[in-house]
Amino acid sequence: MIFEHEIPSGSRLYFGKSAKVKREIEHIAGETLEALGFEEIVTPIFSYHQHESFSNLKPLIRLNDEQNHEVTLRADSTVDVVRIVTKRLGRSMESKKWFYIQPTVTFPTREQYQVGAEVIDGSFSELANVTVEMMRALDLSPIMQLANIRIPHLLNEKYGISLDLLRSTNIEKIMKADLPWIEKLVRLHKVEELSDLSSFPDDIAEELELIKKAAEEICYENIVISPLYYAKMRYYESLTFKMFEANSLLAMGGIYTVDETEAAGFALYTDECITNKMSRK
């Protein structure tokens, strides 16, 4: 029996103080991004292209349009924002910097409020610094974790380490790989540990150098590195970052390519930020 006051598991309800905190976060984030030259966009909740954002299609909630074409509810904003900006608005809009404040929904009934931004032809360090600026405006100071998705792909394609092991961070089995440098790679955690990359093969060292250079360009002190991190979103292909406090992921971003358009973007996870701020009160 479902009572009339019940809401589905995974959905969101904010009221009183929590609703006020949500409104304040979204207002501050919007004002900060506008001051940094971003324009706002609100994309449709229905999409034809969400399947291109996920390696696992199970999270997508599927419907059909009047022509019986499959559509899904918005489970991720990035691909749709880039396509709409470059293909639908491209001829009439010159801006390459866009932000959105809108929820995503995934199967079966999970809502997630987000503040996100995408920059066409943007750089990784540019977007990372924008995220840092927004965190400061919100009085949040999480750890920033830098990674490079090319490293796990190289480990898989050239050195025989399964992506499943990397996806699950199975350190014990990864360490068993017959590679003289794998233990050092696994143990890399601090930016200063990237000062000497001579013990790594050239291809791995080249990707680690990108992490090092990005860290030098980001105006933030609380940075760690995670060379083995493997993102589940299909469009990330190189540098990525996560910002977290305790076990809460507050933001995530990176560089990617959609339909041959290179871009950089991030998402701030509003619900986790609300929980963080409410815990201080």
C-alpha cells in the first residue's frame, strides 16, 4: 500500500531551511558563473541522445515520441548542451560559455539537482579554476582529485590490465601485473611526486605530465592525484577532476569531445552541497 504522503525512493524533497539552502546555492552559483562570462541555458527534459553519454544504458528512463522514436528523460546535461549550442543555436549565438541549473533523473526514480557549465574549446585548467571559484563563493573547500582517463586506457590497451579491475579499483590484482613501475603508479597521490617520471614508460609519463601541468595551472592548494581513476561517463577522454569532502562528491568535470567539438565542463552536485551545508547548522 502506498500512502498519499509517500514519495518514491531516490526522489528529492526540500522544505524550510533545506529549501532555502538550495535556493542560496543555486543563486550564488548562477551569479558567480554570470560574473565569469557564462550565459544560462535550460535544456529539454526529453532527449534523443542520452544513450551516447552512458556506457551502461540501464539508468536511462525511456519513452516514445509521437513518431514512436525513442526518447529518454534527461539523465545527463553535457551532450545535449553541446549539441544544442553548436548545432541549434550556433548561427545566432556567439557565446561559447554556458551554464545550467536543472535536475537529472535516472532509473528507477533517482533525482539529482545540478549546477553545470560547458565551455566550447575550453581548457581543463580554465574549467577547474571556474569550479574552484564557485566553491569559494559557496564557502566550500573540498579536496580536488586530478586524474587522466588516458592512463587506464593505456594500461588496458598496451599493458594488459582489465578496465574492470580499474573501474572497481581492485588494487590487489592491479599490483600483480608484471610491470616494474606499476606499484609506483598505484602509490602516486601527491602532485610533488610527479617531479620525476623517468621510471615510467614514455606513454604513461606523457599523460602524467599533463596532470602535473594542470595542477600547476589550477589556483588551489588542496589537490591530490589519482592516476588509476576511471570515469564511467563515455565522453571523458583525458583530464578529469573530482571535488569531494569526506564521502560526498560535490563536483566533477573534465575535457571531452562531442561530435568532433572539443569542450570542457563540470557539474556541481547540489544535493550533496545542501547536505554538507545543513550538517554545519
